[in-house]
Amino acid sequence: MNYPVEDNLVPLTQLAANLGFTPAIKENFNEEDYIPIEFLDAKLLYSDTDFQRLINEALIRKAQKFDEQLVRPLYVFQRPNGKYSVADGQHEGIIGILYTIQGGKLKLPCQVRRHPKNYTLEECLAEEAHFFKLLNFRRRNVGKVDKLRADIAIGDEHALGIEEKLIDMGINIQMIGDPDGVSVHGYDKIMEAHEKYGTSNIHRAIYKYQSLQQDAKAPKWNDTDKPLIAGLVGGIAAIYFMINGGGDLGYGEKNYALEYYMDFYLRNVNPTGKKSLMDGAGGWKQDVLIARRIVDKCNTLIENGVITKKDGSFLKQTIGEETLKTAGLGDPSKLDD
């Protein structure tokens, strides 16, 4: 035998004992209480609309195959009308349907709980949502987006409020929000931008971003197959926040110059990669750094006489640090006074 006599395995009983506490209540468990595993055709499984809107398309595309070694039993409720509602495991089921020849005839291992025959639709939904919450909040390393999915599914008011904000912005984060809206990558960054710059400036930033993606004169931006980067959306929204009255930029010649830059010169800037708007602009002030870089480039064109006043005469003043500070775009490298 090549395997050593001793290894690093530790009995779970020992791990439990090492915790050093004894629960006040212990139950006499019967193994017959386990939910037996049944094999059901994938075509017999359903997902409630409250869960359908939470499908993670990116996860399904990334799977690339149905790996039987990784499949765990799906958790399924059978409703009084006989239909099987998947409370957990819908992604695995969809992956199986898409990536196997069997498709809807693929048999999937399922733990099936049966609702009482006298249950109403509302009672079924309540019990399934309660289970969904228990299961998801016991899992370790649940990301913010996954936690948001779970909270939306159980009707958490705060999560539903976030979903409404995403819908108002006309976007979705991994299909959470407006499923027909613009796909954006970066949950924290887009929510921060929404809070700081408002829905209307987010809308304008997204319109500008998408216009550049489709602009033949802006090849550096032409990545229409990818979700919008939330940090870039935030940085552009910060600029429109200034143009639309945020801070003390005013509505005079400097306002005109900044908007002129956005209309005609932003297309020349590399948004990502080396020496780009995003190069080295990470962390919680990413939107500020990007916006400041845009303003710096605008100022350079003003100083060189490329961008002028409306009448074509030389604009003597650039957009200064005090103006940036009043718009919430002060230098992140300096401590607040």
C-alpha cells in the first residue's frame, strides 16, 4: 500500500469535543428523518418567478460542462398541484439541461419535500422562501451579490429597495435589477455612484459609455460584448454631476469646456489598461480618481488652447482644486481637513 498509516485526518467527534461547549437541548435524531433522494427528469422541475429573475447567467456560461462529480442533490418542494419547485439547485439543473445531450430528460438527484395538500400558494411560497433564507445564510463566503439574491428572494425590504434602485438606473448586476437593462460589473461601485451622483447622472454616464462603445471613432472603447465597468460609470457620472450643478463649477465657460471635452475628446482616451483612466485607480475612491483624470486631460487642452470659450477666444482659467473639492472630488491622497 502506497498510502501512509498516519495522515492529517481528525475525527469530527474530536473537533466537536474541542469546541468545549454542550448545547442545552439535544434531540434524539432518527436517520429515517432524512429526506430521501429521488431521481427526477430535469423537465419536471420548475422555478418560481421570484427565483427566475435571480438566475446568474455568468455562472451558467462559465460552467462549460455538466460535471457529475460536483452535483449535489437539488432541494425540491412538491406543491399540491403536483409540480416540483426547485428551492435550491436551479443553476445546476439548468447547466445539466444545457450541457448534456439528455437535456430535459437528464435525471437529477433531488431531495423532495412535499407540501401538505391543503396548502395555499402563499403558504407554499412562504415555506420555500424561509428554507431558501436558512440555507443561504448558513453557507460560508457568501458574496454580496449572492446575499442580495437571497434577500430579494425572501422579500427583505432593504434588498428590494436596492433592486428598485438598480431598475431605476436601467441596469442589472448579474441579472439582478432590470433584466432588459444594461449589464454592469461592480455592485459596490455602482451603488456608491448612485448615492453620490444620483440616477440622472448615472443615466447620462451610461449613455455616454455605450455611445463610445459603438463609436467607430473611439476604438479604445469598443468592447460592446462586455458589461460596463461600474468604476468608469461612476467616474463619468461624477463629471456630469459637476456639469449639472454639483459643486461650484457654475454654468459658464468652464462648464462649457468640460462638456465639450466629454462630447469630443473623451473618445480619444484609453479607458482600461496601461496609462488609462483606470490604470492604478482602485479602491473606494476609484470614481474620484477617474473623474480627476478626465478633468486633468480637459485642463491640458484648455491650457494648450485646444478647448476655448464659446466664442473661440482663449480660456484663461482651468478647473481648479477648490472646484473639484466642492464636487466631492478632492485629492484622495490628502487627508480631509
